[in-house]
Amino acid sequence: MVTPFAPNGEVDYALAERLALHLVAKGSDGLVLAGTTGESPTLTWEEEYELFRVVKRAVGNQAKILAGTGANSTREAVAATVKAADLGLDGSLQVVPYYNKPPQAGLLAHFRSIAQAVPDFPLMLYNIPGRTGVNLWPETVAQLVASEGNILAIKEASGNLEQVAHLRQLVPSARLDIYSGDDGLTLPLLAVGAVGVVSVASHLVGERLQKMVQAFRQGQPEIAGGLYNEMVPLYKALFATTNPIPVKRALELAGWPVGVPRLPLVAASPEVDQILRPVMQDLHLLA
């Protein structure tokens, strides 16, 4: 979920509540707060905790609420995850530590430290080497799942279908849920063992995404493929430049005044606008 900002640049918590309820009503089974799309690098921990509080209070048990409490400091990630558990959230998204590029042994120690600090709190790992500079190997994930009972899922955004298939071979589906971390690869990843997607496009087409996943699960690949192909232009438009710049602009065009991203991200350019508008018009998404 994007983090809405008021015109003065502060977090608009009231709008965050309304947007959360809207997303749940439009097909999302859960919400990730303060992830990359939620601009976690430019939120303070205090802002994140308040966001967790207000959205969980608004949504209640209508959907799972996951906190993006990963960090490239293990100590900070542990403290933030403990706080999210204390606030009554349903789980946490744990990104691979970025910039400091730990080896696989460091990743094992990092995620184990977090998991053992909150042994009853569900965790979803997040592999996105394009942003972190490090790939979380399937073998490393398998070791973590084998030793830590609360590591239950992974968001896979490596873009490597073979890697995801290998992970599925190493870890049974009963023990680890795999989610696509890339809207455009959702259907291919479902075919190799994923169960769904942690989505950007769901801000606009959540119901269609839900129908696509359910059609695939129910053995209706033609219906799933048709829905997927219908949404491909939107997937491309939403990544015309750095996420979440396009999706925040798309939400504005759809009638949700979520504001512009915080620096160093900037508002969408006229060129991005020219890409978004016709795609949204074709899908009947404009306000």
C-alpha cells in the first residue's frame, strides 16, 4: 500500500485508513504497510508505527496487515518487528538487507535473529536483488524455513522463474507460501508454485487480480490468461519510472489524493502522465 501524504508532506493517516478499507473491499486479502511502495526509506519509525496502528484499527480482521519492518541493520529490524508484533499486526515483511551486501551466512544470521526475537509472529521474507544488491538463494531460504517455524512466506522479486521453481522443489508448499513480487510475473510464477502476489497494480485492479489468481487455482488457465493479458499494459505503465511514482499519480487520476512521493523521489513527469492516462482510460480506471 502507498503511504498517502498531505500537501504539507506529512502522513495523511485518515486517508490511509480510507484507502486501506477500499483496497480490502476491492480484492486484497492483505496489506503490506511501509514497504518499498509505501516509501519506507523516507518514513520515520514513529510514522511507521502510527501507520500500523491506524490501519490495523480501521481494517480489524477484514484482512491481514503486514508491517514492512525490514532494515539493513539487524538490531533495527529486530526492534521494529517486536514493536509490530506488540501492536497486534498479523505479520511482517522482511527485506534482504540493502547496501551492505551481506553474504549468505550473514543473511542466515540476520533473518534468524529477527525470527527468534518474535517466535510466534509470522514473517515473510522479501528477495529483491535489483534494489538490495544481494540475491537470497533458495538454499538459504530452505535452511531458514527448516530452523525457524515462523518464517512462512517469501515475496520473490528476483525475476528469475528458474530460481522460484528451484525454491519450490526445496521447500514444500505446506511449509512456505511463495508470492510474486512483480505484478507482471504473477501468472508465470503461479505456474511454478506461487500462491499470489504482493502487488502494486492492486491499488487499481485488485478485483481483476483476485479473479485471475482464483481462475488459475480453479483450473481455468484461459480465463486467468485473458485477465493477465488485459492488465499487462497497466503493469508496464506502473513501472515507467521508479515505483511508487507512477502508482501515486495513477491513484490521483483515479480520484485518490495520495500526494506526491517524498524526496529524493519526485512527482510524475508529463511523460509518465501520457503513458498512464490512455492505459487507465482503456481499463475504465480514470475518475
